[in-house]
Amino acid sequence: MPDALSLDSLQVKQSRFLERPLNPFKDTLALFEIYSFIKKNKIDAVHTHSSKAGILGRLAAALAGVKVIMHTVHGWSFHDCQNSALRVFYICLERICAKFSQRLIVVSNWDREKGLKQAIGRKEQYILIRYGIDYSEFDIQPQAKERMRQALGLKPQEPLVAMIGCLKPQKCPEDFLRLAHRLKTAFPEVKFILAGDGTLRRRVEQLADKLGLGEHLILSGWRRDIPLLLSAADVFVLTSAWEGLPIAALEAAASSKPILATDTGGIREVISEGETGFLTRPHAMDEAAAKLADLLGDSALRKRIGACAKESLGSDYSITNMVRNTQGLYEGLMEERRRYG
């Protein structure tokens, strides 16, 4: 939100009722709030993001008669970790909303195949627009990297393993702590940093105490200097149970860091096993610990894989590419509307 508010040409209206948990009363109020905003401001095109906002936003846009409706899938609202009834409920909602969406934008081919497998929309509705990051932000000078390591209290010989993500069930931050516990004896100098905050903060703190991680673990909370933080790290880890395509992994690759991630969502489109990183099954602690040990024990391996990870991104994941493709989509859909009404 602060980044959006800082843009001079952007007007931001924050919903009074839209929130992450399901709440039929507030969700209904949010639906009509969005509907009223669209009607009052005579909005021509609506582009929604995330699951709940995507469903309510598209329903409101359709009710308001908007002709150009788009939705970006950042991982679907349904996943294998849900109970079956809730999963079916979300699939049905996505199918309904797809009927009045001109385009379904996916950030990975995996999300497109998952949607089509569940009969959500038609193949021609889907368009792939990769996440975009500003590569220049990750070209960190050595002096800045050293200052960051000093600020984190790291000694020159201490490797740093980093994870960036919300402290919520999807990201499985407790698995990151269990991984740290398994490695701290074999690599007593290694440090682990978990950057993020969320609903599991207290549980994470309690588990850290239980596992005796002490000075091996840094819980940094939210940070706005992720490129600097990644520059100070030696390995990036992601322990998610489910994903769409994690931006943090792209940022780690842009920082030339080897990645150890769970094999979820579209991550295989970024990580090539043994070349740009390593993949493990979710919650497979022995498997993850063995691969992380290989990386920590071989600096040449870390350097080689990190360099390959950065090179593999190419222009596909650049912010320039994302903006150009998104602008082209907007212009194309608006032109269709002018021609055919």
C-alpha cells in the first residue's frame, strides 16, 4: 500500500469491508461497495488480483455492466491442502467468474494447466504474463553487501541462509526452523534469517525456543530492503506447501543465489534441478537437509548455481516485459470493445 500511495498519478480507494477471512456479511458489503464505486466512477475496465478480491471484484464488475474484466491468477484459490468441500466451493466460484472474464492472466504455465483441468474458462481466455522484477535493484555493490552483513551481526566466515515470506500456513515457516535445527550441528557457524511476519509469528517464536535455535536464527519481521538482504545471503530457501509462482524465488535468482525450494506450483519453470537450484517435496525434511548441506559445504557449487539462476531469468521476468505485455493486453481489449461494443 505505501508504494501505491506514493504514485502521483494513482488514486487509491481502500475497501472498508474486504478482508482475507471468509465473512458472508462483510463480503456482501464489500461486493456492493465495489459495485457502487464502479458505477459512480464509470469504470471501463476492471483488473482483479488474488483469490477473494478476484471473485468479489469480478462479480461486482459484471453486475455493474463492465465490458472489460480481467483477472490475474497468483496461484488459484483452491489447492490440495484444503478440505474437499472448500476446494469444490472455490472451483465452482472460479468457474462462474471465468464466464464473464475476458482474460485470465496466469504467471505460470502450471496455473493455466491447473485451471483448464478444472474446467475454469476456455483455453483462448488464458494469457501468460510473467511476474516482472527490476533487475537493476539486485545489482548490489560489495560494500553495501558487507554493511548489510555487519548490520545483521554476521561474521565473515558465517554463511547465511535466507527465507522471505509471510508467516502463514502456506509458507510453512516452521519447516524452515526445523531445517535450521537439522543443519546447526553439522554447520555450527551457519545463520538463518526469516524475513516476514504474520499469523504464525507466535508459533514460530515458540518453536525456535523449543529447538534451541538461539543465535542461529534471526527473525527480522517485515523488511523493505529485500535486495540488500538477499545480497548478504549465501542460499535462499522456500518451504511452501503450495504456491503459484513465488516472487521471492525470482528475486533470489536475480541476486545470483542458489535456491532450495519445495516443488509446488510453477516453481519448476524457474528452477532446473541441479542447474539453477534444487527442489524437494513439501515437508520432506531429510531430503531438504541433505540438499542444503551440499550447498553449504561447497562454495563453488553455490557460486555456479547462483550464476546460472540469474542467467536463466533472461528478459522473461523483467518489469519492462511485464508492463509492456500488460499494456498491450489493456489496449487490445479496449480496442475490441470499441469495435464490437
